[in-house]
Amino acid sequence: MRLLPPLDEDLLVLISFPGDILMRMLKMLILPLVISSLISGLAGLDAKSSGHMGTRAMVYYVSTTVLAAVLGVILVLSIHPGNPALKTAPGAVERSEEVSSLDAFLDLIRNLFPENLVQACFQQVQTVSQKVPVPPQVVRQENITRLLPGNLSLLNATVTEISLGPSTVTH
């Protein structure tokens, strides 16, 4: 690609689109694979071993959650992040006026291949084009992002499966 002349932004989006769809499908496969392997692994253990492992996981999870909450409160009280003048209503997202039909079509296909099936029930990917003020020597003048808050977190699912796994064991 370095030997080619600079490509148009729309062409770059089209070139990267199949890889984006592949990554979304792979992310959708991760959670069921991890959960099924945890269930089958815990079902193979005796109840005492899985109980000890579940207890350790719960203690670790609760302690790290409490530590993160305390650290967050301390940092918020000491740093005072955010400017009250810039606050917007919760959940309000500025709608972009300049979303192309290509972006809308690609978002439609992206929503057909969700990263998370549960999240796909109440959220959709949406491309937002935002003008960014730049110095005159820079060529690109807009920032295109895809809004979908949150990332894939396997910790909650892992703790849930470890705590519920022993109930699936039959004697």
C-alpha cells in the first residue's frame, strides 16, 4: 500500500470493512467459548475443588472491585475531573449532520454481525463524523468514530460461571 498514491478515505473504509466484520464475528465467539469451557471444566471437578476455586474467584473479584471503587472516589475528590460548563444531558449524543450514505450502509451491515448478542438487542453501531479544528498544514479535518459504549469484559461472566458451575454438577 505504500507504493500506491494516497487513497481516498471512503476507499480505505471499504478496504478495512471485511476485516472489521471478521473481528466482530470473532469477538462474538469468544464469550460462548469461554463460558462453555468453564462449565465443562467445573463439571469435571469435584464439588469441594470447584467450591474452593469459586470462593477464591469471588474474593478476588470483590476485593479488586472495592479497590477500584475506593481509588476512583479518591481520584475524583482530589482531581475534580470535568468542566461543569461542558456538561450535557446524560445519554444525549450529538447527531452528526454529515453522515454519508456509505457510512449508514456499512453501519447496517456492522449491526448484522454484532460483537455481543445481548448488547445487540439494545444498542446499535452508529458512525459519527465530527469536525476537528486543525492547523492549516494538516490535510485531514474530521474525526470519524463509531459509537458503542463499553468493551468486552469476560471477568463478570467468569465469576458468574464459577459461582454457578457447581450447581450443574450431578452426583
